[in-house]
Amino acid sequence: MGPEGLSQVLRPLKNMFPEADFPDVLRGLSAPDDAAVLKLDDTNALVLTADFFAPIVDDPYEFGAIAAANALSDIYAMGARPILAINLVGFPESLDSAVLSDILRGGADKVLEAGAIVAGGHTTKDDEPKYGLAVVGLVAVDDLLANEGARPGDRLVLTKPLGTGIVATALKRNQAGEAAVRAATESMMRLSAAPVAAIRKVPAGAVHALTDITGFSLAGHGHEMADLSGVALKIDTDALPFLPDAVSLAAQGVSSGGLARNRDYFEQWTQLAGNGGPEESLLFDPQTSGGLLMSVDPAYLDALMAAMAAEGQDAWLIGEVLDGPKGHVITG
């Protein structure tokens, strides 16, 4: 579902759970974030999320790994570590059960890599395979990060290249090259544990805001961070990392319904400096298991980038935080 449709669906629920009545729910009621957070005591909090979707690659094992990495990403986006997951499955009776075994094995391997466990789940019949996870994470209250808190002067860092939506769409249309599909698959299967480990190596407070870039695109999730923080984000389009062939595919007119929906909704908060070329259109490309976007205190930027490198994590400096207009994403 697109961002505008989702906003309409959720509107009747907005006032059902007043934040003041549930003080231990630290995230998830008053403002959108990547996961819900429940305070357990003065020291610890649980982080909870769920995500599932239909296949976007052909290999069942890799689909399972991608879906799991995508769900786990929401936990990492809160600065937390995953501890427990349960499978969420929709599967047609017409498909060989071995396909489902491979999907579940791919997901389980990613959960193990994250240092968590899979403990059951739920399976239902569906006309199309669907898979994902509900995940529980744990974080120290003082270490919790959210998608608000960005400050003017902060630098914006991104940890994965853009373009998974374009490449997945091209794959469905038999327009994607093998190298592009391989690069996109490996990116989507990569966990975001290393960036969080790097954040923990720099002084507390070095990262003011954190979110992951998924279905609402860099423009959409950037808008959320900017709006909740009362700032604007300036994106240097020339500094953005893209997956192989993503720009050329966009230039050929390859696009998805998700990209169009994101552009229709989020362009009201987006100021494009260029001529709307392929690089700018990819700002609206919905990502699966995309990278983390962080707003970093400039005094700690070099230390954070060094910590990223030490963790073997790619990271790109893609822009900065400005003092308004609130909620806007500006390219330049």
C-alpha cells in the first residue's frame, strides 16, 4: 500500500491509544518510526516489528534471506539487537513444499547471522508466496535511536546504495542484467548490524537520528526524519550511491508502481534542483532491505566513518541537515 493510502487507513486509529495513557510505549504511538518500543524498566526496552512480502527474486533461499534481512533492518534502525523472530508465511498449495523449506532456511540463516533465534511462526494458504518475520529486539533505553532528532549542521550518512526497486522491477520484465541482479540481491541480503556496531564505537550522542530506507524511498523516509525533527534535509544527488545499472534502467523508463506512488505523495515536500533526471527519480524508488540513513554530529563524522570502515561497512556522505523548511528534502 502506498503512503497516502496507508495514511488514510490509519487515520481512524490515530486517537485510540493516547500516548499519555501508555507512558512505557516509547515509540510507535504519536509519530511513525521503524519499530515499536516498549520500556521494560529504567534500563532496558523491547523493540518490536513485523514485515513480509511476495518474492522479488527468483531463488527461494535468497528470497527468504532478503525478507528476513528486511524485517531485521527495523530493529537495527532503532539501535537495537535482534533476539527473537517468528516466521510469517503465506503459501500456495500448488507449489512444492521444498520451495517453502528453502525460503524458511534462507530466513533462518539470516536470523542466526543476526545472533537471534527463530521460535515458530504462522502459515496460511495464499495464492502467491509471501514471507517475512515478526522480530523482537532489545536495546538499552539510553542507547535507543529514533527517526527524529536531526539538527541543523548534521551530516547525512547512508549505508547502502539505492536502486533495489528499479532492479527488481527490471528483473520481472526480463530487462535486468545478471550483474545488476546479483549486486541488488547481495545488498538486500546484507544485514545492518555493522553500522549499528560502528555507532556504538563512537561517543553516545554522535548520531542524532537514525532510520532505514525501505518502501517509502529515500525521499519519503527522509521527509519523515526531517518533519519529526523540525528541519530540512539537503541531498547531494552527485554523492548518492546507486546499484549497477539502476540509473541506466531508470533512464530507459523502468519504474514501479511504488515509485510512482511515492513521487505522487512525497513530491509536495521535495525540492528538486535538477531537471528530474534518472538520479532524481531514484530518490522515490522503494527499497527492500535498504540502508540506514543517519544524521551525524559533524564533530564525530570522521570517527564514525572510521568505525564504519573498521566494521567492513560501506558508508556514503550524501548531504546535510538544514534549518527548514520543515519536512522538506532538497536536492543540490
